[in-house]
Amino acid sequence: QVQLVESGGGLVQPGGSLRLSCAASGSIFSINVMGWYRQAPGKQRELVAAISSFSTYYADSVKGRFTISRDNAKNTVDLQMSSLKPEDTAVYYCNVRGRDTGFTTFDSWGRGTQVTVSS
């Protein structure tokens, strides 16, 4: 099993910054993609940013404001969020995909961390 633990959410004023972190642990053999999704009330969960060994992806709504990074040695992924807007308010979920030590693919999710952007 692979477990994810997220941290770093909270309340921030518009224009402010927050950094989300996610640590993966358990029977990990390799990690392919690490990403962050978010879900606002009444909306579908959407991919915010993702990072693999070769590329990164950002949703158009966060390009230039959010930066995703990963530490392969620690199996962690961070999301640096700047110039936050009220519409960024959502529960943010970490997602990690890879193979476990039994060479079975896994697709694990964190429990989510609340980000609220409000004055």
C-alpha cells in the first residue's frame, strides 16, 4: 500500500501565497507521475498541476502563478501557489501513480487539504 500525507493548506488573502506538500510512503518501487487536483464546492475535481520525470503540466487557470516540484529521493511533491485568487478556493488533493514493490501499478490519493482565499 502507498499512503499520501498532505500539508500546508489554510486561509490566505487574495494575492497571497501558500505552499502545499505531499509525502508518499509505503511499498513504493517507482513513481511515474505526481500531481495536485482540486475540487471546489459544486464543481468537479480538476487537475491543477502534474509532474513526471520528463514534463510538467499546468491548468491554464494557474499557469504563471503555481509551480509544482518533486523530490525523488524523498517521494514528495510540492505545489507553490502565488497570486492566489478567491476562485482558487477548493480542497486540494495529492495524487501519485507508479508501481509498488510487487510491480503492481498504484494510483493513490491523499485525503485533501482545504485552501481558502478570502479577505
